[in-house]
Amino acid sequence: MISKQVLDLEPQFIAWRRELHAVPELSFQEVQTTEFLLKHLRSIPGLTIEQPTKTGVVAVLRGAHPGRTIALRADIDALPIQEETDLPFASKTPGVMHACGHDGHAAMQLAAAQILAGEREQLHGEVRFLFQHAEELPPGGAVEMVKAGVMEGVSEVYGMHLSSNFPTGTFGVRAGALTSATDRFDIEVIGKGGHSAFPETCVDPVVTAAQIITALQTIVSRRVRAVEPAVAVCMVQGGQAYNIIPGEVTLTGSTRTFDRETRRTLPQTMENIVRGICEAAGASYTFRFSQGYASVINDAALTQAARQTIQTTFGEQAVLEIEPLMPGEDFSAFQENCPGFFVELGARNEANGCTFPHHNSRYLMDEAALKYGVEYLCQLVRSRLGEA
Ligand code: NI
């Protein structure tokens, strides 16, 4: 059940969400968003506000009684997408859109901070509300916040993401690996260019690159466990004329893994394939592998505790046991420091057309989902810090 307190505040947090939606800002540039959050957080008695990073905010709520420290994290950045909705509060910034729902994340966490600040007397320990910048752009804002010390003394961290995959009123829950590790590779195949009429004088990097693309797919089918996804080549660049064999071709793509060991060994496996094919063709190569976000791994005990909170608050039907998700999420950076739990908050609603995927120019959020998120955050904190 949603409490009266949350329902009373609902018009307010929906308004906050709309206000943020109209002024989306790209990763690492969330200046107005940070100002907006500061303005509201400062008006809430009992919070201590900190700005450990250039954008992003941390609000600290110290309960009246001693206890452990937990952190809640909401991301606040938007995407380089031209909004194509006809919402009255659509983005005013050309080419930038809150197309992933982070405006909703910020509004929900702001509401939870306001409600929980009124319950200081009952809380044992400390809540750190992390409003994190730059989730969408590696290396990401989470790692910056961690470096700035926001996780010092924190023993549990919680995150939440709205999702148009699951219906409003539900929570997608999973223990263990929730999101994939997302890394990037860049391969340059260097051959010898020349006239297409005289291939014998050339080392054709196009044909070599084509073999590499095909061979890399065998990593997925033959080298890793069948349930482990791995490699996608997404950019192929080379050549300038229809009758000239180019000197080089570049291949760029991403790898997505859940298993830490697969992630660790994948670059070497890939480079071995590239080296072998280039050698056979008489070509040379460069290979670069850049680590992106690690996998979000939900702690088993915290998952169980959160599941219990959701069931008690909203009923058993509210919990959906979900499969791992392919998109990356830099919440994992906080989990390097302590156990964490990340939940998917259902916000899909066929009745009002809120079915578009995230990162889509027509993405619509079912605002009715926000009250579930606010209630969940409040109940979670009460259950974790209700007693010493
Ligand atoms: Ni997102």
C-alpha cells in the first residue's frame, strides 16, 4: 500500500520530475539540475548538504540514534537525443532529453529525503542520499563520487531504475549479476592499399577485417558458456573509393559479459584471433580494449531484505523475479566498496502509451510509478535503520 504521506506528496514529486524533464543536461554538465536539487534539499530541515563533485549532490541525514550508514543512489543526467514527444513539459534543450528516466529517479529520491528527514527521531544510523551525475557516459560519475569519499563508512548501498519493461506497481528483483559489464574494443587492421585491379600488389585489410568479424562471433558460440553473451562489432570503417583497396580498416565494438572470469580473459581471446588472422593475411594490427562499467552484482542478503520490504509493502504480486539485463550501469562502482542492491521499478503502462524503450526519442514515463518508488525507498530505510 502507498501511504497517505507519499500520496499527499505525489503532486509535488511529479512536478519536480516535470521541471527536471524540461531542462535535461548531459553527463558531467548537470549544473542547473544540481542547482535545482540544492535549492530543494536546503529547504528540508535536518539534512546536511555536501558537494563532493563538480555536479551531483550528497544529502546526509543523521538519525537520532547511533547505527550503521546506508546510501541511496539516484542518477540525474540526460542523453544526447532530440525529444520527439508532445509533452507540455518536453525538453527545452535541442538535442538533449531525459530519455532514460533519471529525472524521475532524482524526483523520487528528493521526495524520500523530505519524508525521511521528518523521521530523524526514529532512525538508527545515517542515510546518505547520493544524487549522482554522469551515469550515461563512461568513466561515469559513480567512480568520481567514490573517489571523493562518499562511500566512507557506508555499509549498504541501494539503487533503483525505472523500467518500461515491467508494469507499473511491480519491482524487478534479482540476486547476483543484474547488469552486464560493458567494455569497448578498437581494432585497426593495417594492410597495404592499392588499385583494385592489382590485388596481388596489396594486402587487403577489408577481406582480413571481414574474417576477423566472423571469427569474433565464434567467441560467442564456441568460446564462452552458451548463456554468456560477449562480442558485437558495431562500427566498420575503411576505404574511400570504389576501385581502391584501402590501407587500413578499423573495427570498433562492445563486449558484454556477466561473468568476471569471462570479462578478464576476453581481451586476450580476442587479440589471439586478430593476431592469427592478420598473420595469415600478411597484415598487421593494433588492438585496444577499454574497460567500461562492471556488472551490477546484487548481494544475496540485501536482495532478500529488499524483496521482503516490497512484499510486505505492496503484496507478493509486486515482486517479479527477473533475468539479467544487458545494459550497463555504473552503480557497480559503489558496490566495489560494500554490498549493494539495485532494483528495477516497473513503469510500463499500455493504457497510457508508456511502452517505449529507454534511450528512445519517444520514451514516456508512467508517472504513476513514482509513488511506488518513493514508498519503497522510505520503507527500505525504515526497515534497515529502524533499530540498532
Ligand atoms: Ni538509465
